[in-house]
Amino acid sequence: MKEFKIRCSAIGEIMGVKGLGKTGETFLKKWFLEQKYNRKKEFWANQIEKGLRVEPIGIEMLSKKQGVELFKNDEWFSNDFLNGTPDVIHNEKIVDIKSSWDIFS
């Protein structure tokens, strides 16, 4: 079985106020089943699709605000605990672009 690593975007799913919590337990059970049976639960939502679609606009807006040209990062990173692809890396700073679904989120 693979060693446990978590995507940076999923850290909120394992951390509760006092530690792991029920949400974290559910996340780890799902991860265990994915590893044991070599299957991954597919998940897609309109909110994810919208976020991916407008991400370039978010990077462009941040570029204008910062006064520097920023580019989408495509490099995958991994260490002993985390893995993922940060949206932007500039001057050794990592930026993750978030675009809310609507005014309430």
C-alpha cells in the first residue's frame, strides 16, 4: 500500500478543531479503500469546472494588481507529507487562485 500523502487542497478535510475529527476519519477511510482496491472515487461539480475555467482570469487579475507578469505553474511537487500543483510560483512564493461559485461562497 502507498504511503499516505494528502493534497494541499484537502488538508481541511482531515483537520478538526481538536485534531483529526469525524471528517478526517471519513477522509482516511476513503483513502484506505482507494489504496486497497486500487480505485479512485471520481468527483466533479459545476463549482470545480467553473474554478478551472476562470483560473487564468484570476492569474491575470493578480498579475495586474501586483504589477508583474505571473504564469500558471504546471509542475507537480511532493514531499514526505503533501503533494500537488500550486497555481502560481513567483519569487519563491506560492499563490493558489480561488474563485468562488457565487456571492455567497
